[in-house]
Amino acid sequence: MSWDIAPDAHISPMADLEISSKGSVLRVAEGVMIDAFVKIKMAGGTGDVTIGENSYLNSGCVIYSGHGVTIGRDVLIAANCTIAATNHAFDDPSRPICMQGFQPSRGGIIVEDDVWIGANCVLLDGAHIGRGSVIAAGSIVRSRLNPATIFAGTPLRAVRPRGDTKS
């Protein structure tokens, strides 16, 4: 079985959750809400996708399992975010990119507890968002981010600590 979904998780009948052909597992904890038009695609690697308790994936989000995606507890992910824990190989110009497979893992993607990710964000393989952080809409995340900090922009930058209203 490649799914482990808590009985009280709410998954819209219009969400698209794929079963892995490579043995990856989708784990959805208690109280999770997966909205309509969310796509979870087990592709680009053999990593699992784990979504922690009381987290919410809004409409239009896409997750590619790749090298693994872990979303903590009480995480809010706004509409149209892409979480891609995989990267295509492309170094050999004599071969089509689609024939080169995937790059080695950069660690998958980890979103710790109590994080808010704004609309249209992109999280790439190697992203690690610290507990309690906020990622502003339209940001691209590809590295380790400190906890309890507000981040924004492309390129991404720390705006201020969460709770610091004087900045």
C-alpha cells in the first residue's frame, strides 16, 4: 500500500493523489485538509511525502515527491504553490534533457511546524524552512531558512523576525 491517510483527513474529491510505482509512500496525518485541484505526483525519485497534523494545502498546489517532502504540523500552504523535491539532469548538451534522468538529491524538502507559505511560492530540492517561519507570496525557496523569520522575494531574503513589528 502506498498511502497512509488518517481517517479524519479531509481530501477533496477533486484532488489528484497518485499512487507510486516505485514504492514511495504518501502519509497524511489527522486533521489535514487537501483542497480541490491539489496534485501530489510521486515522481523524480523514491522519496515519500509526509503531511503533518492540521496542515492545509490550498487549491492548485503541486507536490512532486522526488527525493522526499516532509511538511510539519499546523502548516498553511496557500494557493498555487509548487513543491518540487527533484531536479532534471541537463549537463550533456548532446542528449535531450528528457533522456538524462534526474540530479542527485539535495536533501529533499522539509517544512517544519507552524509555517505559512504564501500563494505562488516555489520550494525546490534542498529547501528547509525552519519552524514558525513565513514565506511571502511569489518567493522561491531552495536552501535552509532560519526559524521564526519572515522571508520574501526572488532572490529570497530575510525581512524580519516573526513578531518584530518595529522593523
